[in-house]
Amino acid sequence: MHGHNYKVEVSLTGDKLNQNGFLIDFGDVKSSLNTIVGLLDHTYLNDSIPKEYQPPSAENIAFYVYSSLSERLPPNLGVIVRVWETPHQWAEYQTAKV
């Protein structure tokens, strides 16, 4: 068994701003992301991530965070989740481009 110190980066895209000139309030995104990441932090990922996202590769972790975060955000936003395993290696999952 070994461990990693992952870094999670989220980018959002959209074509309409709300009445305040935002796609979404960053505080809302941060709160949702902290909840999701909090379920994984300092855990054995094989036990923490549902089976459909196994094995817990950087790619599957990105997919899991993407899926979990997308459920909590407005459906009109494009979501990109990048999971950094090292400063030079990362995996990304994003809304499919049409």
C-alpha cells in the first residue's frame, strides 16, 4: 500500500452569467468540493470510492469528483475536474463536448 497527495482543480464554463455577473458563487463551489474531497481525505480510497470508480486511479478519481460535483451544480455549467498526482502528472475529466 502507498499514498499520494493529490491536488484537485475545478474549472467551470458557461455561456450565461447570473444577475450578479457570475457563473456561480465560488463559495458554493468550494463548499461542495470540500464536502466531496472530505469523504476521500486520509482514507483508503479502495474503500472510500464507489465500485464504479475503481480502481482509484487519478483518472477515476477525477471522474468521481466530476460526477459528484456535477450533481450539486446547476446543469447549465460545463465542469472540468483535474486531479494532480504529482506536479507534472494529472488526469482530467470534463463535460463531453458536443
